[in-house]
Amino acid sequence: MATPLAGNVPPIGARAAADSATPVVRTLTLSDLGTALRKGLDDFKSVPSHAVILCIIYPVLGLVLARMVLGYAVMPLLFPLAAGFALIGPFAAIGLYEMSRRRELGEEPSAWHAFEVLRSPSFGAMLGLGVLLLALFVTWIMTAQAVYVETFGNAPAASMPDFAARVLTTPEGWMLIVVGCGAGFLFALVSLCVSVVSFPMMLDRHSGAFESMVTSLRVVATNPFVIAMWGLIVAALLVVGTIPLFLGLAVVIPVLGHATWHLYRLAVEPDSRPRYEPPPKVRHPAADFPVSLFPWARDKH
């Protein structure tokens, strides 16, 4: 006689199928980073106008933040704000991952395709992890402010040269650099570990946020040196992008976004299961209005 719990036990074949669906992490080499960057640059050159349009918010936001910082005499936050782009960048680039995915399939990606991520079954998971990265960004800014106040007090710098002199020519300034960079490194390390392949994986496999973060951690654990070098490359390119009034981010962010997709492809074995594709949107002409608002009425015609 079967026990009451027997019906809740999945068949052996189902358990094997579930186990086979676990992402397989590959071993990376430094040459893989060059491959990912090269392919990311190719994607950007293929659709540069679309990528810039999607990421123009970065230089605009950078200029606005710089003006706010200078206007409110809180210049110490300018560098933390610029560095903080690395924390939220993986989420902001989800549209670029979709464009790279479609180009990989031989399609001609357009700006509209980037917004298809909004219809992804895993968009809620991507949004949840994005909120987590945003909270990490806010915490980093608060930490940077606290470190500055602890070092120099609440008195604002009189000007940019005065602020630079404080930081670069005094023992307190050097202590600020050491402590601030150390704290920033820890925040960047957390962000890198949980998001290095998380968002591309959620987009590709429609996986949950937890499973994607675990896979990212597995990628980091399997390839600590290579991922550390990737983090240094990202940080260096972001610094270069912020130098000309943040305008370089309009190129750096898209290239890094596309490259992240290709790094995910190199780091994780492709899923053998068929990928779910949301049904295409049905576009109705304006002549159907207002009938198009009532599907049951339209189906009668």
C-alpha cells in the first residue's frame, strides 16, 4: 500500500532532469576577458546609436550629480558618486544584454528589442536584485560621507583646489584615501560577486534571483583571479569614462554591458532546455479604438 507521501515524491527521471538543469560553470582564462571585450565592442559598433541612446542617462546623470555636488558644497561625494556607477551598472545594462543575445542569434537588434526585457518572466527577479544593488549604492554613499566627516569634520571645502589640497597634501587626506578606497573595494567586491553573471543568466534562463546569485558566486569561486582582473578592468574603464565630464560613460557603459553578456556565455554552459519566449505583442490599428480595449468584443467581429 502506498504511503500518503508517495504522491509527493518526484519520479527519478524528474529529479535527474532537475539536476541536469543546474548551471555548469566553466573555468575561465585571461584570454576569455579579451574575447568578451572584443565581442562587446563589436556589438557596440554594430548598433552604436541604440547603445548610446539607452545609456545617455549615465553622462546626463553624472553632469547633474556633479552640478549638485558643486552647488551644495559637498564635493567629497563627487568621487563616490562616480565610483558608485559600478555598483548599479549590471542592472542598468539589462537592455544591452538582450541586444547582444539577439545579435548572437543572428537577428538585427534594435532599440525596441532592449525593452523586451520588461516582458521577460524573470523581470521581477531582475528588478529585485536591482533594488538590492541600489540599496548597496546608497549605503556606499552614506559610508563615504561618514568617512569624510570622521576625517575632516562637517566644515565644507571652500573650493575644488582647497578640497584637493586637503586630500592630497595632509596626513588626514591620505588616511581618507586609504580608508575610503578600502571601503569602496569591499562594496565593489560584494556587487561583483553577486552580479557578475546574474542578470544575463536571469534574462537567458528565466531563473530566479537567488539561483542566479549562487551561480555568480560559483563563477567567482571557480575563477577568482580572472574575475578579479575583470573587476579591475571594469573599474579602470569607468574611471576613464568619467574623466571627460562623464561623457565617456556613453561608450564605456555599452561596451561593458555587451561584454558582460559574452563573459556570461563563456563562464556558464548553455542551457540545453528550450528557452521560453513571450508571445509577440499584437498591434492593433488606431481604427480599432476603442474596441481594442475590450478583447471579448473584438473577438465577435
